[in-house]
Amino acid sequence: MFMRIWLSLCLVIILFAVSSASAKVAGREVEYRAGDTVLKGYLAENTALKGKRPAVLVVHEWWGHNEYARKRARMLASLGYVALAVDMYGDGKTAQHPDDAGKFAAEVMKNKAVGEARFNAALEFIKKQPSVDPARIAAIGYCFGGGVVLHMARQGADLKGVVSFHGSLATDSPAKEGAVKAKVLVFNGESDKMIPPEQVAAFKEEMTKAGASYRYVGYPGVMHSFTNPSADALAAEFKLPLAYDMKADRDSWAQTKKFFKEIFSR
């Protein structure tokens, strides 16, 4: 009897400790700059943890720095990382219509120097955080953001790894041999109309020629934006070829967690 009571008490204490630690995950809005442009990000971390730890940059979809990017930052913080949902458009602006989203994304993609400066500003900002180990930083991106993190990897960004979720694989600045320092992980829906098979094949060939350490994961029958639960509503509202896929979302996140454990343990 006493042993059962003692074990039950221990379980309650453990559960309370775990829940208390997870309750310490908090996010706050932050500002940093790239030249004269004010960038409005969102920093999330578990304040119950002590010491320096790895950090992850989260690059938003073409809709801009919205709640979805912040949610992913908090999910990373719950795993023990410091996460910064970055702002690639400036002033934290977001789009409510795909026409505006396309314009915002195009402005960054057509001027690579601007995009690189904004990403690097976020990278330098997170490196300076007291809780961050500046030698262990990675980046993930969704849709537009996936293309951004892959571009930075191609340019030799000093990152442990990058993860692209349904991001563009095409580029007019292919990686040169030996240039890619980061390990690369790509998740793509094989029924994604925005990323045709020939784009996938060209990406694989590019990475192989560059000597990059990369892995590509394709999900049969899965469409664009498969990680975002809002994809179905957006598809219906704007007649876009998007669809959420719970299985692919969960699998890609599970593989990402494993990927981070591997790259950050070295």
C-alpha cells in the first residue's frame, strides 16, 4: 500500500514538473534591422531552461510573418530550442490575398541582395541572444520560406542545417561545388502543382553535383502547403491548389525533430 502511494506521488511530481517546464514556453515580439528596414520578428523559448542551446530561424510562407510562423516557433521552443520567426517583408507586413502575397514574395526573390541581408540580419540577431549557442543554428522554411532557406544554403550560409517544407526548389543561382555547408532536408508533396517533377529532378542533380549532404522526402498524392491546417480554407476561398495532409505534416515534423538532434549533437 505504502509503495503504491509513494509511486503515485512520484508520478504526480514528475507530471507537474514536465507541465511546469512546458508552461514556461513564451514568445515575444522583437525588432531588428537590415539597413534602413525595420524587421519585426517573434522570439520563442523555454525560459525554464538554463545555459546556451541551439537556435532555429523560421521563415514564413508567402503570406508573410503571421501566426502560423509563430506557432512553429513555439513548437520548436517546446523542444528546447530558441526560435525566431523572421520577417522577410519588413515591418511585419502580411498578405490577405494571394495577389499581394505574390507581390511581396517577388519583391524579395527578384532582389537577392535584399533577401540575403534580411535573413542575415535575423541570423545575427539570434546569435546575440544570451540563451543561444551561436555555433549551433539551423533554419526552416515553408513555401516561400523553404525557397529562402535553400537559397541561403546554396550561398554557403553558416548554418548546421536547413529544412524546406513544400518550398520552391528552382533557382537561377545553383550551388557551386563545395559551397553548401549546411545539411539539407527537403519535404515535398509529389502532387504539388507548384513544384513539378522536373524541378525536383533538377534540384537533386544540383545538390549531387555540389557535393551537398542532402535528403529529399516526397509524399505521394500530397499537395502544396501540406503542413498548414489553414490550407484547405485558403484553397476553397481563392481556388488555389493547396491541401493540408495530417499524415505528411506529422511525419515531416517527426523527421525534422530527429534531424535537429543529429546535427546539433555534433
